[in-house]
Amino acid sequence: MEKFINELKNLLKERLSSVFMYGSKVKYDLNLIKSDVNIMVIVENLSGSDICACSSAVKRWIKQGNPPPVFMDREEWFHSSDVYAMEYADIKSAHRILHGEDLVSAITVDTDNIRFQCEQETKNLLMRFRGFYLENADNPRRLKDSFMPLTKTCNAIFKAILRVKFTDVPDEKTDIIKKVNEITGLDTGVYEKLLCYKRKQCKMNNKETINFANEIVGSLTLLLNYTNNM
């Protein structure tokens, strides 16, 4: 990580405003983290030439098992908390400044923007899953492939719901699901099963796969109705 940041400093000089990590790994000792680190890079007057110049360093970073870092222009960073309200709220709740200014504390995330994006993400998720189901209802094996990505988006939506309700967000996904059930009264059994399937603790045959896909459509529809009226 230190090598990567030093490369960015050499390439971007004083225009490298801030580098910070975000996500669950921020709670760990940096010396114990081997990979899978989310990094945000904020650059003054970020240009296409800057992206090109940083490409090799970024490739080396990704090759070490890390997600691609997110590069943003400094002004863009300050003007995007309304569009990416859910993501900004997550960053504010778990981040660590690695270089430069603390540009996270300067951001305020409006709860109304979180609610709006929460509804939008739920609607997009439901529409995408319906479309995939339409194309693959006769192919349960392929249909199963769509289950695992659902958990990540559902988890983000659930965290947003809890923040709109001004409730603390637990760290564990299972605890998040339980708290959403307590706060909203929504039946979260489908999401518990999705998480179980992603963790390879649950299996299902072809008939069960189709039945579960039907349950997912129903649960996402109820979730959309909830976020719409939240």
C-alpha cells in the first residue's frame, strides 16, 4: 500500500489531494492486511493524462488482489454526495486517511438523498432480476448464477434503510438482515437464504431454484414498495 501511494505521489505531485481506504478492512492493522483493500484517490484537476500515467501502478495494485481504486476529481468529490449518497454514507462510517487531507469529514450526506437512491437501487435490482429470470427460466443452473450478486446490492440497500431510520448499522451481514426485520417488519427470510447460498452453506435442486427465484421477485417487490414509501 505504501509503495502504491508513493507511486501516486511521484506521478501526481502536489495535486494528489487525498488517498483513503474504506470498507470493512479499515478496522484492521495495516500490517495484517494482505489484499482486498478499497482505495479512493482524490486528485486536483484530474485529467485523462493522469489516468494514463497512473495505469501501470494501478495494474500492479490490482494484481496483488485488490479491487481497482476509485479516482475522482477533487471538485467532483464534493459535488457527488447527492448522487452517491449510499456510497458516501458507507465511506463516512468506515474510512482511514492514508495520505493528504481528510476530505471525508468535510462531506455531509443528506438522508433524503439516501432514501431516493435506496429506492432507485431497489427498482434497478428488481428490473434486472426480472429480465434475467425471463431469459433463464428454463436454465436453473444459469439462474443460480444470478443469486450470489444479489446479496451485495441487498446488503447496501439494507444499510441505507437503517441509516434513513437513524439506526446504527451492524458490521455483520446477518445482523444487518435481522435489524432490518426488527425495524421494518419486512420478511427477510429470502435474504437470509441468499446469504446462506453465497456462503455455500445451502444447496438447492432445479425445482427449488425456480421456486426461490419466484420468492426473490416477491420479496424485492415488497422491498421496493417499502423504500418507495419510506
